[in-house]
Amino acid sequence: MAVLDVHDTPALTTAFSEARRAFLLNPPARPSLDVDREERRTVQSILEAVRGASLEKIVVQSTYGAQDNPHCGDLGSLYAFEQGARETGVPLCIVRAAYFMSNWYGTLSTARQSGVFSSLLPKDFKAPMVAPQDVGELAARLLVSSVEETGIYSIEGPETYTPEDVATALNAVLERDVAVDEISRPEWPEFYRSHGFCSEAAQSYATMTGIFVDGRYEHPRTPLRGATDLQTCLRNQASTLSR
């Protein structure tokens, strides 16, 4: 195990040089900072370290909707990550994940206490979602597969879900009535700011949310399917928190 600062590129290069393959996940920037600028800093450090090592294969974690836009949160920084990883010339697998079911983990305590949770997604908006453990299993399989197995692999869960479906799942997990408080689009930037985002980060994430809700991204035709459903994912997390 090596614990180091992701901006310490020489140390990161040394760590990569002790391995043959690497799974690369760009850490999210603190929302109190300009996330677009900060996440591209970490992307460049990771890619420079890859170029300085002699890895035989890399697996890059990305997302649905990754696109060339300088101010759309993870969608923009992960697009830059994908493009930069290709330019290294190292055999590459890209895992594009749907909306993480773990984005709802923070609602567990709120819903348990008040019976209400906030959603920037419209109540009846159906979205492809995936459990993080299913994404991890796919990434692990690709990491140990042949060097010749490369390309883009999109993954989502067994079905699509709405925030109302999240409420239904929370009803079952928490054994209490749970309702959705839908945050309207004009309120998105202020909602983010009220949760510790600086103005630049709040606007960037509001833009990212709009892209997702409007479907302004390329939808995979034949995604891989994870086995974990939403209720199981939330129940597993609730069990972890109660230990």
C-alpha cells in the first residue's frame, strides 16, 4: 500500500512503476474549490505518472455523459481523463458507469430522521443507475483480462429508477414512510451552495445535472448489466452504517 498526495507526480510515478497494471479513478475535488480546474489538475498528474511508468494496461473509471465541456463537473474532467489516457498509448479499458446508486446514500440518515429527502432529479425522471460494487467487479475483471481486451464498457443496473422509486426502496429499508422533496431547476445552484459548494462549483454541478436530466449525452445501445438492484444497494449501505 502506498498513501500519497495525488499531486505529487514523482511519487505517483514511483508507485505505478512497481505495478504492471493500474485502475485509475480521478478523485473528486472539494466542492469549496473550483472543481473544473482542480479535477483537471489531478487528471494531469495521474496521466503524467502513467507516462513516466511502464504499465502494460490501464483501466480508467469514467461516467455516462462524459463530454468536451470545460464547465460541467465530472462530465468534463472525466472526458479529459479519457482523452489523455488514450494519448498515453498504454492499452486501455474505459468503464463508463451510469448514475451511481451510492449518490443516494446521503439520504438514508435524512429520510430516517424526517421521512423526506431532497432530489434535484424530477420525481418521475427515469434514470439508468448502477451499484458501485457492480462497477468495481467489472473494472477488476478488465484489469486482469488480456492486454488485448480494450475499449469502452458501459454499465448500468438491472433496471432504471426514478426518485419516487428511491423513496419506495427507502420505505422498505427504513421501514417508514418516505417522501421526495423535488428541487426545481432554478433552485439548483443555490441548493449546491447551501451544501458547501463555491459559486463556480455550484454552477458547474447545476450544468452537469441539467445535461443528465435533459439527456444531452450519448446513450449506450448495449450496456452491460450489474446484478444489484436499488433496494439491495441501499439496504447493504444501511446495514454498514448500523454496525
